[in-house]
Amino acid sequence: MIEFRAVTKQFPDGTVAVDDFSLVIPARKTTVLVGSSGSGKTTLLRMINRMVEPSSGDIEIDGESVSGREPVQLRRSIGYVMQNGGLLPHISVVDNVATVPVLGGVPRRVARERALELLDTVGLDRALAKRYPSQLSGGQQQRVGVARALAADPNILLMDEPFGAVDPIVRAELQQETIRLQRELDKTVVFVTHDIDEAFLLGDQVVILEEGARIAQVGSPSEITENPASEFVASFIGVERGARALRTKQTPRGTVLVDAAGRTQGVLVEGDA
């Protein structure tokens, strides 16, 4: 479990990115921080592994304050996936994945064997192991980034808008892979995105943020959709635009669901009504 306790972050220029933020992130679930630019979501994520230090307040992992942990060792114990993959361009795919275990003292041969297994886990062909990042597609690079984050078998996986730089088709594939991995590996995942649809797809717990990391609402996707806490939340999740306000329409082939603009969003199958 990760717990934020009255955390504030003010940068030297006076900008308050996070203002008195408190939240419990449950273990072995996916918590998604979602909000517009400037909502403090990435700052919150990076405070978990001390890439950013809070100005006040405390963050605990399983009851232990991260402020008492040595930063480098803390970061090596937590998986971290960023938007551009963050791969080292001058070393091969297999050595990118093996980086953290090798730094932790694992023999290179053993770390490479584990890296090849992780390529299988994230759905990459082992034939790519000796290639360099520049020889991979964007989606392949992101999968390598996920494999590298998993290499030390961390309990916590931080994902900072990891699919924002790939095309919609690849993004959808990576989202499904993330769901599969979480089902199989049972990690505590903290995921940052600006896309509410991605948040609702991936999150067991979704945290909608306003400026300064003020919590507009926290809950499951169903709880938020069924009972938005404010007009801001209703607008953010698309209720006011009709994106989530669906009605039924009869067609010659059966009942479909359409949005407020009349666009078909899905098919109503027997048993759903």
C-alpha cells in the first residue's frame, strides 16, 4: 500500500504543483491519476520514487516513509515506465532490460536470461533481443520499457503516460497488454494519463485531479460514471457532451446504443438490458 499524507510540492519559482494531497493507493490494484496538464499528476508519481521531493508531508510504502529510503535503492526497487520508453540508445534490447538487475549485482548472464523471459511476458519476439532501440517501432520500444521496469520483480510499477506517443491502434494493443500483465503479475500499479477513457479502462481506482492536484473525485470507474461528484467531474468524463449518456435505438438487426449525437457506440446483446 502507498499512502500520501498531506503532501505539498512548491517549486523554486513559486508554483504549487501539489497542494495538501492525501490518498491511499491499495496494494495489487491499478490506481490511475488522471487530469489535464498542470494538475500535478506526474509530480505525484515521481514523488513515490523520490525523483521529486515533497516540500512538506510524507509518502509511505507499507507503513515506511520513503524519505528514510536511500533514493537510488528506492528507485531500483520500483518499476518505472515513461512516455518515450527511456531506453539507453547505445545498448541492445536485452541489455536494456537487464540493466537494473545487473546494477543490483545479478550476474550479467543470469540477468540476460531473465530479460529474454520478460520479452516473452510483454509479447516481444526474442529475435529482437540483439537490436538497438532505434531499430524498433514505438510500440516495441514501449514493451521493452515495460519489460525493463519488471526486470527486478518490483511490487510497485509506476507508469507515466506510457502510451501517449504511439498511434491509436498500438495504444489500444498496449492497453490490453497492461490489463493482461496486471491480471497475471498482480502488481501495485500507479498509472498517469490525461485520457479519461484510458483511465476508466485500466483503473481499479481512478483519481480525477484539478489544478494543484486537488482531488475532484476518487472511486471506481462505475462509481464516478454513475455519480459524478461535481459539474467539473461530469464535464471531464464527458457526461455533459453526451459521450457517456447513451440511449437505445432499434435497427433491423437489433438494438444498438447511441450517444447524444446519434452515433452508434455499441450493440445491446441479450441479457444486457
